[in-house]
Amino acid sequence: PVGGIVPLCREAARRGIGGVLLFGVPAAKDPLGSGAYADDGVVPSAVRAVKRGVPGLVVVTDVCLCAYTDHGHCGVARRGPSSRGYRIDNDATLELLARTAVAHARAGADMVAPSDMMDGRVGAIRAALDGSGFSDVAIMSYAAKYASALYAPFRDAAGSAPAFGDRRSYQMDPTNAAEALREAAADVGEGADIVMVKPAFGYGDVIRAIRDALRVPVAAYSVSGEYAMVKAAAARGWIDERSVAMELLAGAHRAGAGIIVTYWAMEAAGWLAAEERGEGSGAAGRSRRT
């Protein structure tokens, strides 16, 4: 199931892309998302394949349970009396996330990226990695992950939409910027090496605020809905995809993102290479110079 990833990663490396972020979709799901932390699971298998086939490429792995649970939530879900009819068991989830991170590190991951938004998960993962002999494996935390409507295309592809309720009890309110600073600072205090803001394009103020407040690299994740909207508008001839995409990516970088995770990575690398050859101009060229 992971055979096609090596040629894709080899092409990414050839185009000058420094790293990849791997997500997994298992063949089977269960209430506790056991496929996430199985040593023979889809992500550890993919990591081993990429490390064998493209040894110089940085491999980052998404650490979460949502794609592996049959209910689609990012943590252990408990039915019971609450305003929502269920609750997410934060502490029970931490153990499973830590096991997932160790499984990925054991397979050869250079960095793990917890995206679940459970309280304390960076500290739990750092302790587990260090205790298992993986102190050199870095953590890129989804520190400010908002409960956005822009994740829908990814959730559809991964089959990870919640079967009941929503994720607003653990992801952030899109109107709240102050919480992002608190979450990012807490994650750095627990051992995060990089903090991420997700989504990217509507959150430049959050990226800048975190970049100014903390002495760690800041990443921005350009999510599936942002990508899909530009693709759809370009397909109708309403906009020029290259110009719009590079303008948006440059905006995230200008806001303070030193790392951008994007579905445009392969295309953007090609556009920038074309600009270097003098075959393009405008936002693509300006992005190269920022």
C-alpha cells in the first residue's frame, strides 16, 4: 500500500523540497485507533520505505488518531452525560499518541508532528521519545490548530470526519488569537522544537504574533480547503492559479512562517525553478526573494 510513495518522494527531493509530512489511512479502523501506533502500520511502513529509497529527505509524520478511529475523533471518545453527549478523554489519549510517536521514530522518522490538540501531548511525546532512546527526534507541534471549515477535502479523502459531534471541544475557536499564544508557549515549554499554525492564509496575524513572542521556528499549514478553492476557481478561468498560489504562500512567509506545509509544494518548486530560469515573474519571483 506504500509502494507509490518512494518515486513521489524521490521527485520531491529532485525538485529541492527538503522534507515531507506523512499521513496514514489504515485498511481498518477501531475505537482506539490501534493502526496509528502499530509498528507495521501504514505510516511506519511508509517511513521505512522512504528512508531506504530517499535517504537524504527529511521525513516528518503526523501524530493523531482521527484517521485511525472508527468515530473520527482525534482522541479516545467516551459516550456519557455532557452537553455534547460524549467527551474526549484527554489523558487516555496521551498514552496512545506517545506510542504512535515512538512507533514512527522507531521506523526512522526525523520529526513527529502531533496534530491532535490534546493538552499535555507534547510533554508526553517528548518523555516517551527520550525514554525510548530517540532524543534526537524533533517535535513540530500543531500548536494553534483551529476548528476550521477548510479541512473538509482532507477529511473526505482520509475518511476522518467525526461520526458524531465535532472537534470544537479540543480545537481552537477561529475568532480567538490570544489562546494561540498560550497554546504555543505551553508547547514550547513542554519541548516543541517548532510550532505550527493551521490553517495558514486567514491566520497571518496569529503567525506573526507567535513568531514575535517565541524564539522557535514557526510553520504554517496551507490546508486542503485553501488549496481546493484556488484550484476550483482556476479551473473555471476566474484566476491564475500560479499567481494566486504564490501570492498566498508568500503572504504566509511574510507573516513569519519559516516553514510552509502545502499541497502546492511540487508545483511551487517548479514555478520557482522556472522563475530562476527567467520564465516567469510576479509573485513567484517575489516569494523567492523574501
